[in-house]
Amino acid sequence: MGPAPVTRGLVCFDVDGTLVPGTSSCAWVAAALGHEAELVAAEEAYVAGTMTNQEASIIDARGWAGHTEAEILARLATLPLVDGIAETVTWCREHDLRPILTTLAWTPVGRLLAGRFGFAAYCGPVPEAVGGRYTGGVAEHFDEYGKRDFALAQGFAPERCAAIGDSRSDLPLFAAVGVSIAFNATPAARAVATHAVDGPDLRAVIPVLEAQFSSV
């Protein structure tokens, strides 16, 4: 028999700026591939609302052209991460909460983090690859509303969902769930979140989650 289904609630974790501090997974890869300045400018334009994530993804994907999946994975293996991810995911599972990644990071990032830490699912735009080598195109686009829809499609009532994030891409999801935690967040995310938490360790969000789900 497999594990019992999770019924208590859902906890959604953003990646860039939340699990990855001080940079983004895209910028981390772009620094190694040689298009960091162009990518960072695109990310700043997205945050400012002058560029869509689709447009930013197209710019970033071009920098991946010709590189192998193995090359990108090796770079992602060195991605800087906040402390306490494994312990926070374990806490969620021990308390009958389903931990997932709701992110605009490329799907290879979500796949890597889900495999390493035990997140139950992940989303994100899909870079196009043929024969194990990236083409420089985008196979599937994804945006902040896709993050929200992916979370709500997990089958939990909104009041049984929590979201942890830091910036513009989290705002639609924050508006849709019962509790939202702005973790080391921008002013825009703090302004709409139900809670704000700061620190170098993800376990700082556990008391908020514990309070939210104690009566569920």
C-alpha cells in the first residue's frame, strides 16, 4: 500500500527570492552561460511590470541554446539556498500538509529541488530541448496566474492553502489562499501578505503555518 493521501492542507513555496536568496535560479545559470546582464535586466523589467514573464523567458532561453541538459543541471546543483528547507518540508509532511513548489523558475529547477527535498509537485515554464541539448526556445510558457491555478488545482479548498513567497509573481496566489507569508519579501508582497517573516532559515515560517492549521 502507498502512503495515505494528504487531506489537511497545502503549502506552496516560491523558489527565486524565497528558497534561493539574493539572486534567482535563472541569473545563477546565466552567470555561467554568459548572459547574466541581459537576464537580470529582464527580471528587473518583470518586477517593474514593464515585461511579461513570457518575454523574460524568451530572452533567457536564448542563452541556453546549444548547452546540454547535463551542463545546466551541474550548474543548478551549486544553486545557493536558504537553510532549513529539508526540515520545513519534513515538518509539512509530518503534519499532513502537502508541500509543493509554485514557481516561475524553469522546470529543471523545480525537478531538482523536488528530488532533493521531497516537494510533492512543481510547476514552471519549460525550456525546449532536443536530444538532451537546449534549442534556445521555450516549449511551454508560464506566468504568475499559472502559479495560482496550479496551486488551486491540487484539490484543496483555498482556506486550506498557504503560500510562501517574496515578490510580484506571488501576488495572485497570495490573494487566493487562506494564509500568505511574505518571506524576506519586497514591499509589494508584504503589502498584501497576511504575515511577513524575515531571516536566513525557512523554518521561521513554521510557527505561522502551525497557527493556521492548528484548527484544521
